[in-house]
Amino acid sequence: MNVQPFDVQVAEARLQERLTQIPPMKGAAIARLPDFDLPDLYAFSVTPRATGQAGEVSYLVGATELLSSGRPADFDRVMALQGVGSGSPWDLGKFSTFFMRFRELRRGVVLEAPDGHPLIEPGQVEPESFTPPRREVGEWGVRYDFWFFDTGWMKPVHCDVTVAPDGATAGGCG
């Protein structure tokens, strides 16, 4: 039996093959996102030529998985595959950055204080409503509660997300 190893080149070829089946994605630019690689999953950024950065979609590609950003079911699948809610919780920084990029399609930084980013205007986050970032782990899964400064919309956003043992997520940002 001849089994070909799965590596980054095979993952990219698999992604390119899939993109040819999506008309707006034909000819899209593909770039690696090694900072977002996960065990058994390679991360890529795909930018359709017609939309530029406004149409960027991130993908995680594995030997049997092809998951895209912005799709709650795909995000939940990643959480299940990585065991985030069932014994392998991610630290708050990793989860918040990944959640914002792959689930919420936003970029920015986690806030440690209500004025924790130089672009936050005075009063944008009321100090009495601000809570420091925290992670709680229990038999019910993992809860991530944090404030995030969205550098695209230039506004702070509060997120409260729970990952159940089966990877299903509840809550979000608002």
C-alpha cells in the first residue's frame, strides 16, 4: 500500500482544488497563516481577486477536514477536534485571537483595561462595565469572557463564549 504523507503542500493543493469549484474563488490569492496552524490542520488565507482584503476567507486544511472562517459549524468542529471544551482548553489569548479571526471575522487585540488600546476614545468603555479577561473551566466546558478592540471598526467589543465538551459554542460578541 502506497500512503502519501499529508503535509503543507498537499494541504494547499487540496485547498486549490476545492477553490476551483467555487466560481468567485477561482484565481484567488492563497497565503499561509502559520501562526494559526493547529495540530493536523494547516491555516491559509484566501483572497478573491475581485474583492481584495474585504473578501478574505481563512481556511484550515487537514487530511480529512477543510474548514472555513465565518461558519459557526466549522468553528465548532475545530473546537471538537482540538478538545478545547473537554480537557484541552486553550489559554485566553489563543482562544480570543482565533475566535475573533475564524468565527467573528474581525481583527484586533484583547483589552486588559477599559482604556487598554491607544485608539480607544475616552468613555468608549465605561470602567464599571469592563471586566478583565478570564477563563473558567468546569465539567460543562470552558467559558471565555473578554473585551476585544476591533481595529477594523475601531471599537471595543465584549465577548462571552462557552465551549461545551462536544465543541459546540454558545454566546458570542455584542
